[in-house]
Amino acid sequence: MESELNSLDDRIQQLIRVAERLRSENGELRQQLAASLSEGKLLRDRMTAARLRLEGVLTRLPADSE
């Protein structure tokens, strides 16, 4: 009986360590996701600004006279 309790205790301790590791990993992944989302927004904003500048340049170019 005592052996079974010790085995169960070891298993519980192992599960606690796994849960703590997963909690930590989850926090890191949430931070990475937030950073990626922020970077994606920044890149979309930069692409929009570049597109608007390019459209502005294109409107000032003379039309082809063929």
C-alpha cells in the first residue's frame, strides 16, 4: 500500500512539473503571438503607406501618348 502511495505521489509530482512547464510555455507563446500580431500590423501599415505614395507618384506621371 505504501509503495502504491509513493508511486502515486511521484506521478502527481511529475504531472505538477509538466503543468508548470506548459503554463510557462503558454505564457511565452502568448508573448510571441502578441509580438507577431504587432509586427504584422506595423508591416500592413507600412505597405499601405507605400501603396499610397506609389499611387500619388503614378497620378503625377504623364499619360502615354500613343
